[in-house]
Amino acid sequence: MKTIRLLLLLLVVIPSLAEADMVIGGEIVYKVVKGDTIEHIGAKLGVNWRSIVKNNGIDIRKPLRIGQEIRADNRKIVPRKIDNGIIINIPDKTLYYFIEGELVHSFPVGLGKPAWMTPEGKFTIVLKQKNPTWYVPKSIQREMEMKGDVVKDIVPPGPNNPLGRYSVKTSLPGILIHETIWPTSVYQYRSHGCIRVLPSDMEEFFNRVEISTSGEILYNTVKVAVSNDERILLEVNRDIYRKIVSLDAEAKQMIINAGLEEKVDWQKVDMVVREKSGIPEDITL
């Protein structure tokens, strides 16, 4: 059984920071269970598996021990607070689901590899399917052929179907939110554009989300928030799709736009930008 201490820190709402008014997550102590790998644990917790290795002094050449304690930090600044609907932020690989202004569910997701980028944009949920059939896109059939794999045009429901047991279709062409049979691909960029979800998260989401629910896929690499004790937090994620000219300039402009330039330690800002840890860091002067 894993032990997770989850913190939800409500932040002071500043008009210029209306899209970053909340921090979720916290310090976690996770106990390894049978079948775990470092990548799988990273997917479960929403933490980069490399940081787990580094921060816990793990030798990846040795197997994990059942019951072994893993410490991690999965804090994130929520990129946008909305009344109802779904926000998916590509750089932090997380889905946020709001109902009546409350964040009712958030979980790690797997997204498109750089050659098959998950698109940005607004969408609505148009279909929910349990035990879906996968109609293989022509582009993926061509990839199968190039790799020398058996080319399939239809994959029926079952344990070998990449869509798993639950699929939610968005209005964005070809983009599904679906369970995955490859759990280690969650919190990674390995899909052909679709949003992959762990089975435990997908079942709950599938049961709660309704057809016609609205959503938006964002590409916010940099996020800033102010806590209710007036600490300024900066989160910088990797620019995986190379869309940002300068993360440094992006961070500085957000801080200036928020009117916080006289309240931050710019050396700390530079450090957070260099590290790109994806964890909110205190940059208060």
C-alpha cells in the first residue's frame, strides 16, 4: 500500500495570474509494490522518473525491493482555473477536471511524441465508449508497414487493444483520451497524439465526465503563482515541442506582467529556468 501526503494550497488570486491561482500535490512517500518499475512509479505519481532516481540515489541496474520507500515531490501550479471542463497542459503532462469551479480530479497523462505532437486547442467530448474498437489510422498503418510489423486496420476490444477498456473521443480530429495498456508510457511523450491515462485514473474519469463537456489543451511551459502567505512560486517545464523561443524570456515576461519584478530573486529565477524541474520553486526576494 502506498502512502501519499497530498497538499492542496489555495493561492491569492491576482488578476494577472488568474490562470495560475492554485498549487496541487506535495511531498510523497511511496512504497514499492510487486510489478513496479521506476517508469511505472513516475507514471503513477506524475513525477519524472529520472528525478526519482537522482533524488533517491537509486541504482537502475538493481531491481526495486517490494516495500522500498520512494520519496518524490509532485507539486504543480494549475495552469488555468475554470468553472467546468477539462484542461490538459502538454508541458506538465497533466489533465485537470473542474466541476462547478472545483478541481475534482487531476492525473498524469501520456502525450504525443515530438514527431506526432498532441495539438493545442479547444474541444468538446463527443463520445464515450466502453471496450472500444480501435480503427487504426492510415498514418499508423504506414508506420506499422515501415517497421515491418503486421499491418492492422481494426483492433477489437480486449487485452491487446491500445485503447484499453475506456475511450473518450474529443472534437479534435483523431484525438482520444483513453486508457492505455502501456502504463509506463504515461507521463511520457510516446503516443501518436492521443492522451493516454492509467487504468485507475481512466475508470473514474470515464464514469464522471459527460458528453458535451468542454476542454482545452494548452502549452504552458512556464507558470507563476503567489501563495496566500505571499510567496512567489515559479514552475518551469521542458519545451518538449520546441515552441518557445526562450524560456528565460518567457519567465521574465510573466513575472513582469504580474507586477512582481521587484519582489523576486532574479538569481533564483535563472536557476529555476536552467533546471526545468517542473516543480514550483520559491523565488521570493
